[in-house]
Amino acid sequence: MAWAVTFLSLAVEREVAALPDDMQARLIRIVELVESFGLQGLREPHVKHLTGKLWEIRLSGRSGIGRVIYATAVGQRIVLLRAFIKKTQKPPAREIELAMLRLKEIEE
């Protein structure tokens, strides 16, 4: 069974659409890798574990650094929970908190 990557909501789709074009292109490439080969071969620098069930897809581009926080779900699904431009060394706590709130939606 192949992996599927989905957006949690329209809000997440808008967040991804707000990322610069080069970061969106990198995200599309990483999503294609996941859909073709699964998560097994995907490691740093492409993805990194954050906390609990949350992971981040790491994006870089001409205009900075972006992150897309995701979680895995039943049925070999990856659900994109939050996308943002990173301005500090560590992921901002409010971004992780928002992703945790959104994660509860897929766990119910």
C-alpha cells in the first residue's frame, strides 16, 4: 500500500500556498518521495522529529527557512498540520501548540 499525503484542512492548504514558490516546490518533491518510497528512506535534512507524534518537513529557499509540521495517521497517511516560515533557531512553541491542537482532530 502506498503512502498518501493530505492536508488536515483548507487552512493548512492556505498556509502551504502562502509559502514562497521555491519552498512549495521543495515540499512537492518531498511529498512525491514519500508517496513513491514511503517514510523509511526519508531522514534529515528532509524531516526531523519534533515531539510526540509531530514531525517536521524542513524547507529552505531564497527567502529563508520554512517548516511543515505533520503527523502520521492510520492507513499509511501523512497529514500536514501546519506550515510556516521559521524566523528563530528553534521551532516556535506556539507553532507546535497549534499543530498539537490540530493533531487532536485526526485522533478523535
